[in-house]
Amino acid sequence: MTSQYDASSAYQFLTHTPESALRKMLISPQFTPVHFNMLFKVVRAGSESDFCEHFYKCDFPKTKFNAQEIGLKETFWEKCVAALNQHGILQPAQPQKIAA
């Protein structure tokens, strides 16, 4: 599901946009403040390549999640992709060029 998107460009947008602006943009009835906090735990847990790996595998870094966050883990990435797509943050992945 997530491999069709460029996680790197999403990471760049998330790290270079003020958090307050991102909160206003992303938080909705479907993507709650709890979802937002989870997203930023993943963003802050490591490097861009770490974020991309978690995004594509739909898993999470080894970090502490509260009870509300743990309850959302199964549907988190689906809702995250929907929220990022809704605001044009996710770009289609570019096909890999094969060296001749």
C-alpha cells in the first residue's frame, strides 16, 4: 500500500514545516491529535532512511507509545497515508532507473 509513495519527500515536508502549521493542516476527525503525535514519534525517532523504512514496512521504531497510541497501531499507517494524501504531501514514487 505505502510503497507506491515517495516517503522521502513526505519526511522532508514534515521536518521542514512548523509543527503548529502541520497540526492545523492534518488534524481532523479521522486523523486525531493521537495519530499526529504517533507520526511525529516516528519522524523524530531516527533519520530520513529510518522513517522511510517504517513507512514502507508499516511498522514503528522502538519507542514508548501510550495506551491510546498502542490502540491505533493497526490502522495508523492507513489513516496517515490518507491524511498526507488529502493535503498533497505524498508524491507518487519514482520508478527506479536501471543502470545500463
